Amino acid sequence: MIEKTLVLIKPDGVKRGLIGEILKRFEQRGLKLVGMKMVWIDKNFAKKHYSAHVKKGFYKNLEEFITSGPVVAMVIEGIHAVEIVRKIVGSTEPKSAEIGTIRADFAHVSYDYADKKGITIKNLIHASGTSEEAAIEINLWFKPEEIYDYKTAHEEHVF
């Protein structure tokens, strides 16, 4: 039940100064930050992270966007972390995301708008979709020694 998941604050979230606000959302729920770093990825790394999308029509714009500025990569740990983080983040399309989620509160772009403009949808954040995906992504972004094991005050009350 206790699992780890990867969260990326994409270049739009970094450039808009939302790193603290986004991290706060996870910590308020009792999730624990166990790894964090800022990285400016290149096209080769983007292809590794988005390997499932490389052959898709939207990939070129996605690659251009994700390499346009620094990304904050985080490993978040907690009970059902993958599912809880996805709920906090909201739907991939900000226009469709539930109010109160990160994407709904800080973005409102639709797929239709992005497609018409020929741009990737700027949705601030990436969160692993499954436990299996999280394990692969964490291994891609972090070395084992960059992930920390410690107890938070919250764990004393919950676990």
C-alpha cells in the first residue's frame, strides 16, 4: 500500500513560480517528498521519458515543450501514492480537470485550443499513471542514492 510515484513540474510550472504551491498540495495530504531535483532535460532524455509517445503526431511539440526550460522532478511516497497524486493533479486536460486540482486551479487550456495553435497542452505537471509506470520512471530520473528514507511527524499519527 505504501508506494512511490514520480511527479514532474514541467517548464510552465517552473516558469510560473508554482513549485512551492504544487509541493504544498502533496504535503498537505500527508504525502512525503523522498527525492527532488531540478533538471533541464535534452531531447534524448525526453525520448526516454516519453517513449510511448515518440511515434505519435503530437510528440514533436511535446518534446519542444519539455526541453524548453528546467523541470523539477520529485519522488513522492505514501499510502496509495500513485492514485492520490493523480487525484491531486487532475485530468490531463486542464479544461476538464475538477476544480481544486492543480491543473484546474492553475490552467484552463483545452486540447482543441492547443491543437488549433499547433502547440502541446501546457498542463504544469506529470504524474505516473500506474505503480509499474512509477517504478520505471523513478528509475529513469533518480539514482537509488537520491531517494531518502526518513520518518515525518505525520507518519507517527497515520501509520
